[in-house]
Amino acid sequence: MAGLDQKTCMPCRGDVPALTPEESAALAVHVRQWSVVDNHHIERDYTFRNFVEALTFVNAVGEIAEEQGHHPDIYFTWGKARVTIWTHKINGLTESDFILAAKIDRLDALG
């Protein structure tokens, strides 16, 4: 399962089952800084030195989301951002949620 960031998010048709807690836990080890919340969504908080850095990050996340066709909820304020991901069509988690998280983590690795 290494290389989630190299995979592509798959569009959800709404007829796929949400991940089980065990399946979510297996994927979560690849995005360790993200929290699995009630096996419904994953989230991560980011901290930045100022507004501009936070805005730059949010815009970069938006570009990834558009490229992948999978859109997170983003809360953004001065020096902070929280990204929350789940598959809205099934109101739960799919592998694509973890793929998107891994792609967002690449931004963090770039500094």
C-alpha cells in the first residue's frame, strides 16, 4: 500500500460501501498525522507562520482537489488550516480519502 500519493482518487458512484474501521486503520498508517474521526472522516490541522502561507497552502490543496475530482472541506484562518476529508456520496470513508490526504501531505513535505 506504500505510495498512496501515487494513486488517483476514483470517483464514487454512491454504490460502494464505506470502509470498515479495520480497513480505515490499515490505510491510516500511511497518513499518520491525520486523525480518523468516528470512521466517518479524516482530518488534519496545519499551522503556518502567517496568513499568506496559510492561503498559499489552501490554494495548493484546492489545485490537488480539482485535479483529483475529490474535494475536502477546508477551514482556514490566520496561520491555520484544517482539512477534513470524506466521501460525501456515501457519507463515509473510501480509499480515495486517504489518497487525497497522502497527496496533501506531499505539500507539507515540500515545506
